[in-house]
Amino acid sequence: AGTTTNVTSGAAVTLTGSGTDANSDTLYYRWYLVSKPTSSIATVTTVSSTTATISVTPDVVGVYVVVLIINDGKVDSNPATFTINRT
């Protein structure tokens, strides 16, 4: 987590987060598209809340900011930020 990706097309971008839990609890991944260009209709596409990988399609030129928070059923992680720059 916490990377910047530069892309030149509107193809889907795959983002992967990771985490571990000292008690081996199931981890839940919550992804948020917190910022995108005004005219964008992009959303975060996930398979399930226990899947660490998502897809975002940057449909217009601009900056997309995605945040990941992992939870073990008790406590949230610090947020990790991904930035996608579509040129």
C-alpha cells in the first residue's frame, strides 16, 4: 500500500494492499475512492471485503486517490493511500 501509479489510458488499474494480524484474525479490507476528477464516474471495484486486491478505472485525465483501511474485527489500521495519475 501507499504507492503512486502513472497511467496514460483508461484501462483498469489493479491495487493490492496487505496486512498481518498477530492473532491470525480474518482481515477485512475497506477501500475508498476519496478523490477523483470532477467529471469522473470511476468507482472502486472489489470482489469481497476479505480480498486485498481492487480495481479502479481512471476514466478521465486527472488524479485519483484511493485509501485502504484494514480491520481485524476489532481495530482499524492506519490508512494507506494510493494515488493514480492519469495523463
